[in-house]
Amino acid sequence: MHKIANRTYILFIMLLFGSCFSVKSGFQVKYNTFKAKKPTAPHYTLEIKKDSVYYNGIANVNILGKRSVKISKVELQNLKEAFEKNNFLSLNETYQGNKRDIPVTSIFYKNHTVTFQKEYAPEQLKEINNVLENLVKNLER
């Protein structure tokens, strides 16, 4: 009986801290472009946590290096709506062909990662990608 009570207590603590963590972490997206054999292909990472955008321009982009900015509630809401409206969580994990000169993009959201080349992506994934690319363009201003 004592072992059951201890296990229940441990499970309760794990659930309590687990739920606190998920509330604390809030909205989060990771976006990367990489792996093109073409030497002029853009390579950068973008991470969105709550209302902050963290960008790292690695190669062949207008902004090289790290930059972070806050985004408005409207931009954040538009981003959330893009993921929900386009059913990101129901998309396949991969949309790629055999072309090595096309950049590969990876988007991580709610423990689901989709890796794709734009040419092979379905329209709803392209819409999400466009919203994320517009955030990058806004960094350039």
C-alpha cells in the first residue's frame, strides 16, 4: 500500500511540473533552411518563443549573424492561425524529391516536425512557410 501511495505522489509531482512547464513555454516554433548543394542557397534558423523571434543568418542571406526581436500580438495570432488553419499537425513528416540543389526546410511545432523542399510541399505547408518567411523579411526592415 505504501508503494502505491509513493508512486501516486511521484506521478502527481510529474504531472504538476509537466503542466507548469507547458504553460511556461507557451507558443514555440523552430524553422531551419539547410542542405542545398547549390552554393547560393539561403541558410538560416528562426526560432519563435512566445512573442520573441530569434534569427541566425548563416549563409547567403541579407542578414548574417544573430538577431532577436519582439513580434506583435497580431503577428503572433496570425502565425498561430496559420498553423491551425492549415492543419500542420496532420501533415506528413517529409515532402522531398531527389533534387539536391533545392534547399530543405524543417519546421517544428507542438512536437511535430515537417521537413520539405518547397517544390514538393502541399499548399497548406507552403502557406505556413510563407508566414514564417514574411517574419524574416520583416527583420530586414
